[in-house]
Amino acid sequence: MKRVIVDYNKLTTDILDMLVERYPDGYDYNDIITFQNAKGETIRAVEVRTDETIYLVKISSQLEKTMESYSEDEESFTNDDFDFEADHEDSDSDNY
């Protein structure tokens, strides 16, 4: 299974749809995954999955605002609002 770490500025509307569906009332402390990246930085993220990919979306105040706005007015967002590139971490290990 492919693992992808996604920063707020790299969100697509598909990933945002999954986030809002999985966390309709927002995420809480128990939903947050904390790990260290290859640079040794501590990352906090929430997880959404498809059949082929695990997405870890980095948490930021901007992510929270975007999720709230998106769930309130889904039609105002288009895929043009987001950059489609994502930080890919393909690994068979359990470490993200």
C-alpha cells in the first residue's frame, strides 16, 4: 500500500472530501498520529485511506479552517484551488 504525506498547500478536493467525510465534526486528540519524518522533525497528522493509499494529512490551523469552510460550502472549492503534488513516502516499513 502506498503511503503519502500531504501538507495543507498540497491538498486536493478528493482528499478534502475524505477528510470531511471521516471527521465531519472535526478530529480530536485520539485521531492525531504523531511521528518523526526522515529529517527528524515531529509531524502531527490525521489519516484517511483509499484501497490503494494511506494519506497522512499534516495538521495545521489552516487545515482546520479549510475543512470547516469546505464542509459548509463544498461547491465553492475546485481542484484548481489546490496544488496536486504530494510528498510521497513509499515504504514497506511501519514508520511514516
